[in-house]
Amino acid sequence: MKLAGLAAAGFVALSCSSTATMSPSTTGHPAGTTSPLTNAVPLSGACGSTQLYTGGMPAWLHNGIHGLTGMDDVPYAVAGPTPVAGFIMSYPLKAGPDVPKILWVVGTPRHGGALSIQAHRSGSSEPVINVSRPANAGPGEIYPDGVTVPTTECWHFIQQWAQGVSELALLYSPQAPFQRFCRRSTSTRVASG
């Protein structure tokens, strides 16, 4: 299913629970932090220096998802140097053909620019997965995404958008039952286009 269709039809309701190289930059930081608040609850599934949490979102992140309901219990990771967060809409993340759902929220304006994502296994330079996601979803500075990774392990992500670059690592598990945080809602929809 194409991402635009997913954003418009399936990802509709987020009231839910060649090798290019990109380099991080420390310019363009909004006032804020890439750390969760002290009341955030750590979850299993961390890898590298990236920890997953529920609750305790920093103000920039809470403001970035303003208008989306039910997000307080959805697992998320925050990273930098320019603030970005990934909400894990199907937890834990699974490797293989079923595309995991991640809602990326960026801490600086997208200005209509796409989100470029480069992923590779942590500790390895290959394989490299490169994807680009258009800035066609809302409300806020969000990009619905699903990057398919072939193996179960820790994957390193570099995200680049109009005014920022961030890095984080996410753990992908073998195919097994997971908790979906998406449920239908008639009040809040992710718009695309």
C-alpha cells in the first residue's frame, strides 16, 4: 500500500495508542530538549543510546502532536542533535515484510520538505536502506512512515529534513504478536496532501 494512501486511509486515525551519506548538524535547534521528562516510563526494546518511553513528553514533542489524541500511551524515542521523535505505533517493531508503523515528529519546521531516512544495521555500514517521505501529513510537523528492515537487530537511523538532522537506533524483533496503538477515531485524522 502506498504511503499516501496509508496516511489518508489507514493511518487516518492516530488516536492511537547507491549509498547517500548524511551528516548530523547542530544548527537549528528549537528551544527544548531531546530528553523526556522525569515522569516518562522507560520500556524494553532500547538499543544503542536510544531508549523507548511512554508518557513524559518534552514540551516541543507534546506541542508537535497537538490535535492527535491518545498518544500519551504510545511508545516513543527521542533523539538529536535536532529534536526528532519516533512514535512506535506497533510495538515492538518487527523485521520483515510487515511494515512497522512509526510516526516521526520533527522539532523544527519542515517547510514542505521531505524527510530523508537512511538506515543500516548498528555497527555495520551495510545494508543501507534509503527512503524519502513527503511532508503531506498533519497536524503538526509529522511524517507517517514504515521502513521495512530485513533482519532482527538494532538498526541505526539518520533522519534529515528542511531544518534538521537527527540520529537514533531502534530494535527490530522477530515476527511475533505485537500491540497496535492505532484505533479508529472520527475526531482526529492525519491529513495528507
